[in-house]
Amino acid sequence: IAKQNGRNNVTFYDSTMTLNSVEHLKIQSALHEAIQENQFHLVYQPKLSLLDSKLVGLETLIRWQHPEHGVISPAEFIPIAEKTGLIHQIGLMVLTMACKQGKTWLEAGYQFGHLAVNVASLQFQRSSFIDDVEKVLADTGFPANRLELEITESCMMYEPEKVINDLKRLGNMGIQLSVDDFGTGYSSLSYLKKLPINVLKIDQSFVADIPDDSNNTAIAKAIVAMGHALKLTVIAEGVETKEQAAFLLENGCDQAQGYFFSKPQLPATLTPILPQM
Ligand code: C2E
Ligand code: MG
Ligand code: MG
Ligand code: MG
């Protein structure tokens, strides 16, 4: 449009803009407000050992309760927070809130294995990320060896040497490291072998429809075999049925997480069912 009317001025809106980009802008400005007004809270989803159904961890998931629009899914706003850089603030807030909750649970004698926090790609790439994590652990008193960071394959695509170094530093602090949504990115086996990681999380898109879908069934089996060959723990996400859980157990998958076992929950409902020391 700016070209058409022969000037240098940039037109903010043009008719080719999709509703999505308008929504995008709305969410972006609403996100600023949400940070200011504390519209976020956290829920926690149990991870279980398939062999004995014991709780092995909790995954922290952010929720945005907008005063007018209701609950907005992180799948919708995290990518926008990444594009605008707000993810740094939001990510740090999630880590801090989760570690505080974890510390509270530990002090009350509750057992939950590892407390996992998702890390967005941009967050991981920031040069201060490791120092930030260290500071949150020091400030909250949450032990590093109870913390797990879930990192996606996309975090690992840039500057492999730096990624390996950063993961080593985090691992040396005692933090458990997992690759989230595994299978949806492009990490090669040789690269994966060099990474100081502990857990592979089979993406839920491969868990859907097993054992009926023969492709997904083959992929899930292959990831378990690959993970075990690399001496990693393998967990399946998005497990919704008894059949899926049985198939995963039969095929050697170590752990599982999903609605079949438990939905993500508020601390108030989760705490009473956590095992105590
Ligand atoms: P993710 O880390 O792969 O988390 C798993 C998602 O699957 C969560 O969606 C969870 O609620 C959902 N889920 C769990 N069990 C089942 C199931 O049995 N069936 C189905 N259909 N879904 C299941 P959620 O909470 O909407 O989060 C979506 C994504 O947003 C997460 O995917 C993660 O990538 C991102 N996210 C959530 N919280 C945070 C956060 O605090 N920081 C960052 N950076 N990303 C986050
Ligand atoms: Mg995750
Ligand atoms: Mg995942
Ligand atoms: Mg996923």
C-alpha cells in the first residue's frame, strides 16, 4: 500500500492482513497488561513410572486467565511472547513461581520427584539464562537436583557448541534435562549423542492413535529404542487411554504423562494426593 500511493509512509493496516495478525497484535498488548496485573497462574501435571505407576515428576504449565476473554492457551500466547521477547520475563516468572511452590511442597514433606519447567527456545538462547536459573534457585532455596528443564529440539539447532556447553553447565548444577516434543524437530542421532541430556519426551502427536495407527506405533517404538540406546529415560506425553498406556509399557517406554493418569492441576487439588515422606 505504501508503494501504491508512492510515498514512504508505512500503512499500519492493509486488507491483506489476516484476522490472525490482528489477533496477534491484540494478544501482544494484552500480554503486557497480563504481566503487570498478574493474570498468570501455574498448574502441574503428574508424570508416572509405567512399571509401578509411581509419581516421578510434575510438569509446570502456565495458564493465562484473561479478565474478559477467559483462559487463553499457552499454545496460543507463548509463540507470541517469543516473537516479542516477553518470554524472558514470563519464563523467569514461571521458573520462580514453580520453584517457590516446589520449595513449599518439599518443606511440608511431599514427594514429587522432579519438578519440570518448560523453556522456550529464545529463553534458552539468552546469554543470561544460566545465571538467571542459578539466581532463582538461590533466591527460592529450591534444590537444583529436584529441577528439570524441558527444552525443545528447536533450542538446539543454533550454535551446537554453545548449546552443548550450556547444557553441560546446567547438568553440572544437578538439573535434569529433557528434550520436549521429541521427534518433531530435526536433531540427528550423532548430535543427540553429544548432548548431556537425561530424558526424551515422545511428542504427543506420535502417541495419538497408538496402537491403531501403524506409523505412530512404529515411531513410538523407534524413539524408545533410540532413547535406550543412548541410555536416556523415555517418557510419552499425551497418554489418554488404557490401550496407549498398555502399549507403551509393553514396548519398554519408561514413563508417561497424560489425561489418562491426570490432567494438569492446581496446587490446591494436587497437594492432597502427593505422596509424603
Ligand atoms: P508441552 O510442554 O509439550 O506440554 C504438553 C501439553 O499437552 C500441555 O498443554 C498439556 O496440558 C497437554 N496435555 C497433557 N496431557 C494431555 C493429554 O492426555 N491429551 C492432550 N490432548 N493434551 C495433553 P498446554 O498446557 O496447553 O501447553 C501447551 C504448550 O505450551 C506446552 O507443550 C509448552 O510447549 C508450552 N508451555 C506451557 N507452559 C509453558 C511455560 O511455562 N513456558 C514455556 N516456555 N512454554 C510453556
Ligand atoms: Mg513440556
Ligand atoms: Mg511436550
Ligand atoms: Mg507437546
